[in-house]
Amino acid sequence: MWSKKVLAFVAAVVAAVALAGCGSSGDTNTSAANGDAGASGSAWKIGSIASCSGTQAGSLGGVCKTMQVWADSVNAAGGINGHKIDLIVKDDASNPTTSTSMVRELIDKDHVIAIVGDSSNVDATWASYAQAKGVPVVGGLPISTTFISNPNFFGIGTNLLALNYATIETAKNAGFNKIGFLYCAESPQCSQSVPAFEGAAKLLGVEGTTAKVSATAPDYTAQCLQMKNAGIQTYEVGSGSDVVLRVLDSCKSQGLNAPLIQADGTFQNSWTKDKNTDGTLGVELTAPWFDSSIPGVKEFQDALQKSAPDVYNSDLYGPGTFYGWISGKLFEAAAKAGNLGDNPTSADVTKGLFALKDETLGGLIAPTTYQQGSKGAPFLNTCYWNIQIKDGKYISLNGGKPTCIDPAKLAPLMPKG
């Protein structure tokens, strides 16, 4: 098990990314057992939980509908191994108490065999309970600390330490040696992410400059001039998507023409409409959600466009929503690998997950093999995808292939003890 010091460090690393994604709680408690299309076996009951309303609705608001679309598409195709999916979706609104209660209900009352697509911002409050009950958590938000610390959580994307390193590595590979990091002023955790940024910058041999930005500031002239005077060549803004654009526009007006470099939680469809975003580089935790040249991505797009056009045609269509779909695909792969049949148990699902070898889900994730007996996460993904905004469009770089970091390179970034 990772030490408390390490977990605290990791939480700080992710703070800016989590805040960058930024209604009331709601138990949608929906079921997708219709459209059997020839399914012959008993339905499998699984659960899903996400923060579809509340403070993170701007990035996660479409996850609940996307999970439903995934389950409906499975059932319309005849199910998995001849079994329909009976999906129960919960919206915890980022409320820890609500979230814990909902997960306990899923496990103890509904008797789900797995929780698929964990997109809850407060899953740390119930992670140990699901682990104690032996109910596997299949995919979800890669930036959650649970996906790097809990052996019951089966992740789909780049782990947190790798993400910070990957962002700076991407900048360096693009020829930028002076990098800025503007972090949110609203949370102490954002300032705690500064040492992680500086550590990775030093390790990669680039010069880093940091400054605070407030979401309520009337302008960002001072910070932009600081970046300009420091000669920075690219910069990241660790705040909400709307704040990122306001900072970018402000800096452009001050003559700072350096492009942005952002982690995927901030990207939205509307970004391509702002001419100042042209040239923005990005780091994706899974395959890019927009790259229809990847068959698995095209399937996601078609399903969402058909069954949830309100999500597909909005800023909710993006990385956060895509994680839910990928998680569903991971469950499908595990069910097939484990040859799940009538009345499967959570242990059967877990066995199926461990049976996967170098699984990519058709190019949606990096090659993944989960390791049994791990005291921490069963798999720490250090691979990432690069994207860019160019001429008003999102494009994939490196031929749409992931770049993988040697885990040994991340060791110096780990705190001692």
C-alpha cells in the first residue's frame, strides 16, 4: 500500500487537473434492461456512479447519459455472452455522504456485481467499502487517486504522476524549454501542486515559472506580463475551462503569444471557436475522444449522436464523457475473457479482468494487463496521447499512437517515505 505521504503528494498533483473540469444531487437509478435482441440468459446487474450534477457538472454532466447509452447499445446487440445488462446509474453530485450511501445501496440492496465507470469526485469515501465487499470498480476517472492506490480499482488511463511528467515532456518534445504554470488561487491543493510541477520541470531540464490566478479576477494582466517577461514559450492553466480561456485571451492581448499546453480535463468543443486556442497542445489519458479514425471512437460517437444528441452536441462531449464509454467496453472485455454466464459473481468479474492480457479495447487504451496480488493499483498506466488544436479543429498527433513513459523515470518524483 502506498504511504500516506505519497497519497497526499499525488492528491496535490491532481488538484489542478481536477479543478480544471469545473444542480443538486440525484439518484437517477435508471435501468437499461430493455431491447434484448435475442439475449437468452439472465440479466447482469451492474452499477455506475458519477458526479453528473454539482460542482463538476461542467465536465462530468454527460457521464450518466453516456453510461445509459452504452448499456442500451449492448442490449440492442444481444447483450454480452447472451446476457442483458441491467444498469443502475447514480448521480452523487460530488457529495461525499450521498456518494457513500448510494454505493452501499448498489452493493447491499441492488447486489450489483461491479461498479462500472466510476466518475465520482468523492470515491475515496467509499473505496474501502467496495474493496471489503469484493465488488470491483471497472474503469472511470483516471485522475482519481483511488485508481493508483486501491487494488480493487481497475484503471483505464494515465496515472497521476505520469500525467504531470507527460505534460512537461510534451512541451519539451515540441521544442519549448521555458514553461509556465498558472494555478488556481481558490484551493490550497492547487498551490501544493507547484512542487510537483517544479520537480518534473527540473527532472526534464526545462525552466519553470509559476503564478496564481483567481477565477473571479477581472483580468490577468500581471500574471501574463510575468510570463512574458520570463520568456516562457508555453504554459498550462490549472483552473476551470472558462478561466483558461479568459487567461489565454488576456495574455494574447498583452503580447504573450505562447500556446497553451493542457491536460484533457479542460478541453471542450467550444475551445475550437476561440482563435487564440490555435496551436494549443494537449495530453490525453486515453485515446482522443474526437479521433474517428479509431473504430472504437467512431462507435462511441455514433452511439452518442444517435441516443444522446444533447450530450454529443454540447461541451459535455469530451474526455470525461468518453471515460464512461471506455469503462463499459472494459467490462465487456472482462466478461468475455472470464466467460461470464448465468448468475455471475463479483469474483467472476474480477477473474475476467485479470484474464485480460495487453488489452487495448481496440485502441481506446494503452496495452493493459492487470496484476494480481498488488498492494496498490493492479496497473499503473504511464502512457498518454498528444493532441493539438489546429485551424479550428482537434487533431491527433504521433499518428494517433500513445507515448509511454519508462516508470523508472518517475521514481525521482516520488516523495521519500
